[in-house]
Amino acid sequence: MSMQKIGSDTAVLADCIEVPGIGFLPVNAFVLLADEPVVVDTGLSLPDRNFLSALSSVMDPADVRWIWLTHPDRDHTGGLFDLLVAAPNARVVTTFIGAGIMSTEHPLPMDRVRLVNPGQSLDVGGGRTLRAFRPPLFDNPATVGFYDDRTRTCFTSDCFGAPMPSAEAAVDGTAADLDPEDLRAAQLLWATVDSPWVHTVDTGKYLATLQPLSAMDAENVLCTHLPPAVGLAPRMLDTLAQAPGSAPFVGPDQQALEQMLAGFEPGPDGAVPPQAM
Ligand SMILES: [Fe+2]
Ligand SMILES: [Fe+2]
């Protein structure tokens, strides 16, 4: 994972995963060095990732007070339980549904949970308040993003994601590095992959869900699946407005998978490398 500072007290811990045929999907976690420090999501659940070591490049994990789990998908929960051990005073910010989903695999200790619904706020000390909201696009019913008006930073979970053309662009770049048309196309692709329901919604009602984000007037948009985006919120909201009318994503079928696999060099033991799957 690499680390990038946004402003004076917000950091991005950036990782990525290659999705064949789609690109390099950023997988970010974030750190907010508030009076009561906040970690937002905890990275991929792959055995070779060490979230605590990445977090240590920003702060002592023992001092974390809040782990804002934007939703309990496995690309957000990788370091969650290690961090709960390392940070004895930390609580997991989630919803009733989020805690319920976690209970199907690895239950959260309920005395270390803080339930925050969209529309509610979390006080993180020093008069700083994080306002929870439901992002317009999401793939999990527990999804809750938040807005930090101290830094005008909006944390949007999966919403605004975009696969990148290279691992370097995914991990070390910013969203502004991409040609605007390429960024628009990649965000629409992700919107249709991650939120396929967007093609079935009442467009007027959907567009109304973009308004609260527009009203926030965020300077920084920090999405789990996009390099940091500074000064791009209006343009990215215009892109999201086009999502219902964009082409639905259809994944590779078995024939396409076999063609893909035939294109990979087998390893010495004849096995196909796992990242090819
Ligand atoms: Fe997700
Ligand atoms: Fe995700």
C-alpha cells in the first residue's frame, strides 16, 4: 500500500487489484487525524496485505478511536479485526444492517459498535462532526458515506469508483491525472458493474439523490475505488447523472473465460496464476 496526504490531516492508504478485462481497481482506506482519529475502511482481505503496517506509516494504530466501515464488503474489511485488537479504544461505525451482515461470517463485538444512520452525525472531538449520508450509488444495503466539513472532504464508499489503466495510476495517481473523457468512461463502467440497478430506476428520483452531494460542494472526494479527486466533484456528478442511460455491463461468460485462461502462461506446475481468475 502507498500513502498520500490530502490537506493537513487526511491520508489515503492506496492499494489496487487487477480485474481482467476491466482494469486496475483502486482499493483505498483513509485516515482522518481528528482529535479522535478515524480510519475509514481497512483494505483488501488478501492474506499478503498488512493493513496495520500501512496504517503505521500515518499514525500509531493503538490511538485509533473510530473505524468507519462504509460497508462490510471484503474489499473494505481486510484489516478490521487486526485493527480492533491493536486499537483497544476503537469502535466500528456501521449500521444495524452492517453489523448483521458481519454476523454471518465474523461477528463484530457489539460493545465496540457505534450505529450511525444516514442523516446522523459522529462527533470526533474538537467540535468536528462527520455527517453520514447514503451515496447515490452503492452495492450493499449497509453503505454509509460521510462529509467532513472541516476539510470539505466527502467520503463516498464505492460511489464514483473507476478502474484505472495501470497499477501505478490506481495507487500513486490522482483522478485529475486521467483524461476527462477516460475518467468519465471508467466511472460509468464502474457504475454499471457495481450498481447494476441504476438502469432500472426512475431517472428523476435518481437524479434527486445527487442533489445532497451537489449541495455539499465538496473540494475533495475520497472514494474507496478511485484515486483521490480534488476539485472534480461537479464534473463527476455530471458523469453520475448519465449512469442510468449508460450501457449495462455484461460479464464474461464461460466461453470468454476459457479464452482468457488460454491466453495466460501456465506456471511451472501447470497452474494458472490466481490473479488471472
Ligand atoms: Fe462494495
Ligand atoms: Fe468496494
